[in-house]
Amino acid sequence: MNGHQTAGRTADSLLDGMTVDEKLAQLGGVWYPSLLVDGKVDDGRLAAALADGIGHVSTAGAESGLGPGELARLVNRVQRFLVEHTRLGIPALFHEEAVAGLCAPRAAQFPQAIGLASSWDPSLVEEVARSTRRHLRAVGARVALAPVVDVARDPRWGQLEETYGEDPELASRMAVACVRGLQGSAPAAGVAATAKHFVAHGAPEAGFNQGEVRAGPRYVRDVAAAPFRAAVNEAHLATVMSAYHDLDGLPCSGSAPILDGLLRDELGFDGVVVSDYWAVAQLETVHRVVAGPAEAAVRALEAGVDVELPALDRYRHLRQAVAGGAVGEEVVDRAVLRVLRQKEALGLLDDPYVDADAAPAAFDRPEDRELARRSAARSMVLLTNDGTLPLDPTRLGRVLVTGPAADDRRLLLGDCNYPARVEGTAPHAGREDWVSMVTPVAGLRAALPAVEVVHVPGPIGQVAAAAVAADAAVVCVGGRSGVTRDSTSGELRDAAHLELPADQRRLVAAVAATGTPTVVVVVSGRAHALVDVVGYANAVVLAWLPGEEGGSALADVLTGRVAPAGRLPVSLLRTAGQVGVSSGHHNGGGRSQVFGDYVDEPSGPLFCFGHGLGYTTFRYQDLAVTPASTDGTVHLALTLANSGRRDGEEVVQVYAHDEVASVALPEWRLVAFARVGVDAGTERRVSFDVPAGRLGFTGSDGRFVVEPGEVTFRVGASRDDVRLTASVVLAGPAHFPDRNALPPFSARAGRQTPASPYSEDR
């Protein structure tokens, strides 16, 4: 070591002794491949790139293609160089993609985020994040580039699959759960979560990746920023990633009103802001709001971007900007101190190393595979079912499994899963073997050992002939998620049409035409328009991108081992011409005035937000709602009875409607939900506490307000499947609470008791 000790140092003491070059080095990353010569880390490259230290090292796990032990040794080698061969010995933050598990070899690959959102189960999301945290820490990565908390309301946008859907409350609950799971109870025991992309990235013009966003201040604060606000104030979020796009003409990665104003001053964020990859350069090359690299660096830094990712590029020019007086050194110090304090909080200044020999033991654990299977099963949404599901093995001799996703491991992965994220780049080509996958064919064969499960990949004529000889057919359709040109969803892969490919629709029609009971399984990250498929199939299951245990989880759901209870986190439209239709439409919206429907289509979605079926039926009854003041809490309670013959789970959803408000509001807002298990023939009392502050909104003067007046609550199985309704009055004067301090709703379910006799007047 270079004559200094690592233990006991503080961020503030380090800053006092830093040169300008050492400070600027902390404000950027180094792209892992730039450290390589002939595929191996090179001492000369380390010396050249890290002479003054570095802030971050970008995605070494994904880019290296190394197993856990080798990756941990690589991380230790880089950290040792920084500690022993730089003047101050400050370790780096290694960051990795982690939207659906650590994006690296041997790590568990969980369902893509849109699938996890379909579980409507924040505790499950937190559990997945805890597993991901273990993998990250084992290899020395201390920053997770997750979660994606953009509220996504354009299904053409390929990155929708990385999000938690279209609703700000659902996305907020999932965001808080993920951040808590990643960060743990204390920074030194966790990793720094990175919520992205700030802000309103999920509503791009025409669905284009990085497209401009046109949104007013109420939408930005009450919808787009809501999950960030929740993650900051409920889960103490450590890092935020600034977005690529411009918001009403202001590039998010170069706008002080967005980053310092909205994020820090209004939302109360006090952590580190990192740029999306190359977003600082785009101020010059894409947005054209600056004339050169130095101006781009100054604008981003002054706006509040602390770290330029993936590599120190435009921020290199800050040296001349500081020397020439274009930016004050105190602005640099502000950002450097944030970075150093994060390293200090994570414990890196005291001990940056990991036990490389122990790293492999953190991977490939049975509990990870069980969690991957359980989370995939809980994420699947049964869209339609005429009674064909669940499959009864006692009545089946032969089951046909066909379609492009029937036996292709790669198609089960989202764009943030390994190896999809780095597909086609050395040393990754053909390395799916780094992830042990279970396809639908394999899963069904394991679940139905006494049934002949026949896989016929095509052509259509052969598939139809095989369907005639089968007792049931499972047709697995969908797309390919990734970031390459042959991908059909994922980052960079936007679409003008929402239908499945024509050949897949023809396949479904041909199988269904044989008269064999036909189950269609949609394996895709895109929120497809499924009108044709629904018209042909006996049952439709939306599996999203279920990850490594997707085939096992699908078999669990199809055979009834697991009762499906996933619910849609987005509206599924009939056609791309409906883009803009969502659960969040304002009063007077959601239809064409005066006649209601389009000339050529119904106005509503094919399947509404919150929709999903199960294998049993539930009865909602005895709703009680207690009034509250504008600064109090509304209490709701109802009885949920399983009136079917199977045990099951129901997602009870609570929506609120202001009868009169001072500004136009969403007609119905999701304000609470609970996934509740109820055995056949029993019932449970389900209760919700909804702070009145959660019914507030940004008023015409820009202040957050809870107004007095009548509020109607709908309780049901989806936004449009309403079972119970009640109204209460919020009493008292208008209340202006600190929205950052508002507690979330709470839900609880009582013990199961025998179901009471039902009468319509109860």
C-alpha cells in the first residue's frame, strides 16, 4: 500500500487532500472492456485508466463472462491496484445490471420486472431483491442498476418490460420493496440501489426509445415521480439515474430544475445521481443544447449529475472548465463528496475486498431456484379460461407442446437477464450454458410423468396433425427480448404494431381449428394485442419473461399445482391505435365523446389493468368504510369468501374517486391492494388503512393538497370488475401535508373461518 491506511478514513477527510484530477476521477466510471488486452485485465491499462483513482467500474460481471470466483478475483485485483498504487487508495464502486437478478454468469435469473409486478406481491419483490443482493456482494459489486421505476403507459416502448407497469401506486410499492431488498437494513450490509430513469421516461413520444416527453407538472409529480418519491422517503434510496430524454424541452441529464429542483428539493433525495450511459455526451450530440464536450460536462454537473457513466468521457473536460472559471471547484466538490460518502457508507473505504474462494457458494443455491420458480408462477396471468385449465392428468394421454417459445431457453429471458444483455459480444456468444434453464417442454414433461408430452416445432401442417392426435395442445408464442436488432422487445426495440407475428397467429388458429382444447401461452416482454389469440384459444396465459425456472413455473400453473393469481400491471389494448388508453385516464376520458367507442373499435382495452383469473371464485361482501378528516385515515374492511371448490388467491384492489376536485383527476386511482389466500369454503376479513393524504394531488397552485368532500371507493378484482362500492366524506378544511412524509396504505387479512351463508342483501 502506498504509505496510507484504508481503515478509519472518512469522505470529508479524503476530499480535503485531493487534487482536481483526483476529484474528477471520482466523477466517472471506467468501461470494463477498456481494461483488457487480449481478453485479460492488463496492468498497463490499469495504470493508464486508474492513475488518479476512479468512481465506478461498469458491468464487469456481465461484460467479462466470468464465473463467480473468477469475477470476485478480478474485482479484488482492480481494488488492490486502486488501494496500493494510487496516491489516495480510494476503491471503486463496481456496478451491475440487476433488474431481474444479477446480470452475470451463474446468478439466478428471475422473471423480468413486468412479471414481478404482475404478482402484485411486494414481499416477493423484496425477496427476489435480497437474493440479488447476495449475488452482487459475493462478487464485490456494490451498486445495482435497479429498479426501473418508470411509469410505463406506451406498450410500443420496448423498455416497458423492465418496469412495474402503468400505475403509480403499484409501481411505488414495488419500487420500495426492491430498494429495501437490495439495500438491506444498513448500507454496509447491502448494495446501493439505483432507481431509474428520472423522470417520466416511460411516456416517450410515439413509443420511441429516448423519445421526448410532453407532460405537465401535475402528471410529472403525481404519476411519473411518485415511485421515486416513495423509494426516496420510505426506503432511503441511495442512487438515482438521470434519463436520456428531454421533458418539455429540458434534457433530464442537464436540467437543474429536474435534478436539483424536483429530485433533491421537492422529493428530498440526498444520494448520488448517476447518468444513464452516455447521457452527458448526448447533451451535445443529440439534444444540441451545448456547443462542445466541456459545455456538456459543465451543464450536467451544475444540473446535479454527480457521476458520468459508463466511463469518464465529457467529465474529463471539467479540468479545463475549473481552471478557466467556467465552473467553480465547489460544484465539483459537492459531487465528489456525495460519491465518497456513498463509498464510506457501503464500507468500501475500510475494506473493499471479497472472499473470492467463497463467492461460488453464494450462487446456484436450491433456494434461489425455488424462488425463481415461485416468483415466475406468481407472476403468470390467466387471461381467459373456459374450463380447459387446469389440465387434469387423469384425463390426458397425450399433450402437444408447440410454438417458438416451447423449447427455446433464450426466449424465457428479459433484456436485463444474462446473457441477453450482452448477446453477441465476446466472450458471450453461445454461453446460455452459464444459466441453467427449464423450458415449457421440460417443465410439462416433469409435471406430467404419466402423460406423453410431444414437442412438434413445425411446420404448421405437422403441428395440426399432431394436435388432432392429442388430448390438449399448449402453444407457446411470443417474442425475443434483448438489445440486438433481431430482438422484438427490450431496450432499443420499440414497435409500431402490438399483434403477435402473423405466422404465430396462424399457428394458433390452425391448432384450434382441429377442435383440440388449445392453451396459448404468451412468453414475451411486450404487452401484445391478443384479440385474434383470444378468439381462437380455450385458455390464454400471459407468462411474460419468466426467467430460468419459467418452464417449471408454467407447468405448475397449467396443472393446478399453483393456483394462478397474477394480475395485469398494464392495460392490454385491442390494437396499437388505442395507445394512450390506460387505467389512469381523467374524468371524462377513456372514451370518445359523444358516442363512446371508436368508429372501428371499442374504446376500452381488451383486458383492463388489474385483470386476471384463477381456478376458483371469490365473493366480496360486507364492505365497511369509516369516514375521516382530511388529515386522518380512511379504514375499509370487507369479507372475502372462496365460493369455489379449490383453494386460491385473490388480489383485492381498492380504487378511489373524488366526486368533486379543484383540478381534473384520474377517474379512478388505485389506492390499496392485497394478495390474499383463501381456502375453499372459507372466508377472511380483509382490512385496509388508507391515509387521507394518499388521496391528495398537486393543486392548481402547485401545492400538494387533500381537499374535503365526498370520495367513492370501489373494491373489486380489477379496475373494471367492481364488486363493492361505498362513499365517505373527508371532513375538515383543505389539508396541505408534507407528501414526502406520508405513510403508505396498510393491508391485513384476518384468520380463515368457515364461509357464512350468502344472501344478496348482506
